[in-house]
Amino acid sequence: MTRVMVIEGDAGMRKLIREGLGSEFEIIETEDPAEALGFALKSATDCILLDLSLQSFSGLELCQTLCSVSYTKTIPVFVMVSDLALNSRESCLDLGAREVFRRPPDFPKLKAVLRAAGEKQETKPLEEVQVQLKVILKLMGKTDTGKAFELLTATDQVSMNGFQCRCTVPVQMDSIVDVIHVHSEGERRVGRARVMTAEWGGMPWQTCRFQFTEKSSPWII
């Protein structure tokens, strides 16, 4: 039976999806992005249905993380949006989502794509999974307007002294963020880092380069 993880912040919508998909799928429900990442890192699901309008984290950032990290990028991600605007659909597909549905979804179509994706997962050879030096990070700091933020991001651009990653919140040059390494066993605070560069580049996220100012535990290299 195909296992589908539903990442949805609204309890009523989770119930609607559970009933809409019926007994054909094994449903794993969560509203917590960190818990969702834990399930995905442990290969506890065959497909992911992600609500883009999560309250605690950016849905775009979580989509980008799931679709780029070596251990989770082979899991098909399907996104739900309240407003199926062209720009939001293209942004999700650019990040790696397989398809974008209006929320609530068209259940006959959704069931068909989940069924097909589940079958491909079952027949996929082991050698397709590639292991790279890619990490998931939780960054905590303040935006350029002084508002506190917490976001998940993924990167394979790391060095001994820092890293480069995408940020879906507007961070300010020279600001300081707390850096937490998220992995299959939990989370570990690495230290603090300074924003050295932050460029939008016409995308719905900034490409930011960080340099450590303090390390309270070992970095990955």
C-alpha cells in the first residue's frame, strides 16, 4: 500500500484529505515541518502532499528542502495551494515538486498521480539514490524589518567557515543567525553565523552566504 505523508496545518483539511483518499492509501499526517523531515529522512513515506500555506515555516522552503536533499529528493512531492496562480505553480515546479493542486484537491486526479508515483517508488532500483554532502539547516534570526523568523533550508555549498543557501525570508546584510543542523536523529545547534551576502536575483528567495562567528559544536566538515 502506498504511504502518503500529508503535511497540512489545518485539522479540517487533513480530515477531508484522509476521507478523500480513502482506504487505498496509508496516510501519515503531520502539521510540523520538522517532524515531516524526520519521517522523510527515515524513508517512512512513498509520496508527500504538502500544503504551501503552513503557518510555522515557509511551504516553499520546505518544498525546496525535500526536493534537494539527497536522502529525500527521490520522494515525489505534490503541493497544494489555495490560489493556483501561475507564478506559484512555476515556483513549486522549479523547486522540484511533481505537480501542484488547488486546495482542496481534485481527488480523482490526485489519487491517480499518487497511485502512479507509488508504483514507481516500489520498482525503483537502489542505485538511483545518490549520497552527497548535503545538509538540512534550521536558521533562526530577524528579518530586515526586525521580525523574528525560523526557517528550514538545504545546501550542499559548505566550507569550514560557512555555507551558502536559499532563504525565503528577507535577511539583512551583517545580521546574525543561529544555525542548527537537522538530521535523522534530531537537531544539533552548530553556532552563529553572519550574513555576508544576500541577493534576490529575480527569484522568490534570496541566495545568502553565511560565515560563522561562533561554533558551539562541530560543523559537518
